[in-house]
Amino acid sequence: MTELAFPPAPPDVPKRRWISPALVVCVIVTVLGIGGTVSGLGLMFFSYRSFTVPGSVMSPALKPGGSIVVRARRGEEVHRGDVVMFDRSAFAHPDSAGLSAFRVVAVAGDVVACCTGGQLSVDGRPISETYLSQDQYAHDSRATMPFLTRMHEGEVFVLGDERGKAMDSRFHGVVRLSGVDGFVVGTGGVFRPEPLPRTTAFTDAGLPGAPFDDRMYPALRWCLLGGAVVFFAGFTGLIVTVVRTAGRRRRAAAGPPGH
């Protein structure tokens, strides 16, 4: 009986991977980087605005003609010492419309007065206002114009740091708290601002409530930086992976050397 000879079975051919795992990882990293960057830019766009200082009423803290960065107020409490932005229509006795930036010196429940020896007082506590323009403050009689105001709920009393030039609450009354749009948190451009110094004049006098502390902006900067780094790493890896994969496929299609 003749035995039939069968040809040997062909060797197993490894299945070709159509999608490289490294490529998938690089795509995911790139998308995450884009997401982080876009989220950071979105929060910055909707929460921060840049404005030009129109005059010298807040000198020397805000220089005339300079840029300031304002963070939108989203219901945060306003404290003494905050530099806030609002439309002048929020004054009790407005003279015009348009945005203004002034420093809050009294809030609901306070009794604010001027001037014993040229010094502002809140609830009878003298306030050492080191942020004022001392030279002009000392030589301008309007800077020490006397007043006495008892504050009620939903209102703040604002003054300019340049008291001799500012048309503030001494002339136009209190500002409705609901009309305060934002906090001045820095000077310079939105992407590279210099933080506005937070005064301790009121807490040093024993009054509660420190000025607004903007902690979101530093976090946003790290978010933008991290998103950009992750995107760059993922995109670079994506390009390298695609180039290497294409090279391997060309070599495989060409066959072994010499054939």
C-alpha cells in the first residue's frame, strides 16, 4: 500500500496590526493636551478681562494709561481693601455711565469717617493707608474732606487712592454691591500680569475680612502650561510613531535584501 505524501503546512504568518498601540497612546495624550489647553483658555476668556486705566484716581497702585486685569465677580464677598470695578451707574447718585475702579473702604454695618488728623477711620478704628499717594494726599485739601457714613446691607463705600482727584463715594454716595462686576487682581497683560498687592491696612486695624485672594489665575497658568506640554509630547510622539510605522511597512513590502 502506497503512502501518500502531503506537503508540510505553511508556517504561521503573524497577524498584522492595523493600529499600533503606541499610536493610540499618542493620540490620547494629544487629545488630553488639547482639552487641557482649550479648557484653560476658556476659563481665562470668561473669567478675566483686560482694561486700560483711564485716569490717575487710583495712583500709585494703578498707573494712568496702564493695563489692569479684572476677574469677574461670581457672587464672591467683597471686603475692605478690595479694588473693584463697577459701572458708575451703581453709585447712589451717579453722574455718568462708564466703568470705574476704586478701593472699597467700608462694607455693610460699618461707620466710615474722615478725617481725624487726616486719617480715615472705620468703626472708630484709624486706618493706616500705606497704599495712598502720600505726597499729594498731604498737600490736597480735598483729600481730607470730612464725611461720616453708616453703611447698610447691600452697599459698599469706595474711595480713590488719589483722594485729591477721585470723584468717589464722598461725592456720589455708596455703591450698590450688586453693581460690582469684578476684582482688579493684577496689572499688565492677561497672560503675564503682575499681581496687585493685597493691603493689610484693615485687618491690621482689627477689622475682619481680608481682601480678595485670586487663586484661580495661578492654577489656570499651570493648566495652560501643562496642557501645552502634554500636547507637544503627544503630537511629537504621534509623528514619530507614524513615520516609524510607515518605514516598517515599506521595508516589509520590499521583502528581504537581495530579493
